[in-house]
Amino acid sequence: MSKVKTYFQESYEELVNKTSWPTWSELQKTSVLVAVASVIIALVIAAMDKGISAVLSTIYEAF
């Protein structure tokens, strides 16, 4: 049981004293970047889906 207690104490110590946290402005900038990248990737996937659907519909109608 003492090993578990030691683990949590050391984890807390590292989290509080040894971890570098981003500033609020850095956090906002990276959040915007992630949101924009997610939208772009979603649009690319949607375009690919529409394109493949159109091609497959043409092939299915041919037969």
C-alpha cells in the first residue's frame, strides 16, 4: 500500500513542480489551429466521399 501512496505523491510532485504548462495565449492559438485543421480535414474527407460516390454511381448505372 505504501508503494501506491508513494506513486501518487511523486506523480503530484512532478505535475506541480516539473511540468511546464502553456500560457493562456499559447493554449488559445493551438486550439484555433487544431479547430481549423479539423475543419479542413473534414472537408477533404467529405469531398473524397462525394467523389467516390459519384464514380461508383456511374459505374453501377452502367451495369
